[in-house]
Amino acid sequence: MTRASVAATARDAVSLDVLLAVDASAARAVTRTLIRT
């Protein structure tokens, strides 16, 4: 593996983690809103 591909893989993993975190927080917000109503 070249250094560039290692960096690209790390960047993809980080962006995936960010997307999953955003999805999880959005799902929690929706669930809280549904429970409150």
C-alpha cells in the first residue's frame, strides 16, 4: 500500500464515521420528537 492509498483509506473511514454519527444523532432527535408528541 502506498502512503496515498493509506491516507485515502483513513479519510474514507473518518468520513464514514462522521456520517454514521450524524445519522445516529438525527435518529435520536426524531425519536425524542415522536415520543414528546
